[in-house]
Amino acid sequence: MAYDVPIEASPPGARIEANGQVVGNTPLHLKIFGDPDGTFHDFGAPYYVIRAVPLTTNQFEQVRFFGTGQWFGPEDHIPKEINFDMNQKTQVYAPYGPPGYGYPYYGPPVYYGPPYYYWGPEFRFYLGPRYHHRRW
């Protein structure tokens, strides 16, 4: 389903890029394809990125990230309009972490099996056609 999103910038004329492709200068209307419930559709990327490139050296680049819901990640709603203020410094957000199961754990994998004991050297004898083995 296609959604029409108007994009404006504080000084008009900023170049707009959507997922790395130049779509034009502000003000413009961007057609975004999404799901029927109004969220971004996952076309293989975890984020839909809209970037505004400034006109002069005194302005700042503005970037908006929208989650597409890939691999149980965040799924954002498509905004009604996007406004960029090129004179404001870009806000820094912490990135989304990996999908967790209650708490983040970044150590080695945890072993929950029974303890195995080592009693010394082991010899195996194979007897008969069924390959029975005995531990001696």
C-alpha cells in the first residue's frame, strides 16, 4: 500500500535521500510503500532511512531512521509528514539492541547439562556385528 508523505525543511531546497537514493529537493511528496496497518514494510532492510543534506556549511545533516520490523525488530508507523530543521544539531540516539529474551547477555553460551566426570584413560572394545562397546 502506498502512503504519500510530505517532506519539508526549514530553509527550502535541502536535498532528500531515501534509502541512499536521491528523491529531490524540499518541499516534496515522497511515496512510501507500507503495510495496510500503516507501518513500514520490510523489503530486506532493518531500517528505512530518510536523510536531508544541508545547503550551506553552517547547517547540519539530518537523518531519520524508521524500523521495518525485520527479525522481530522495531516496526514504526509511517509518519503523516516529516519536517527537518537544518539549523539544529542532529540528535544522537542509542541504537536498538538485539532482540532479547528478558535480559541482555553477551557472554559465552551457558551449559545447563549434567556434570561429566573424567575418571582416567578409557579403552573401548568392539565385539560382534552390532558393535557393542564396553567401557573398561
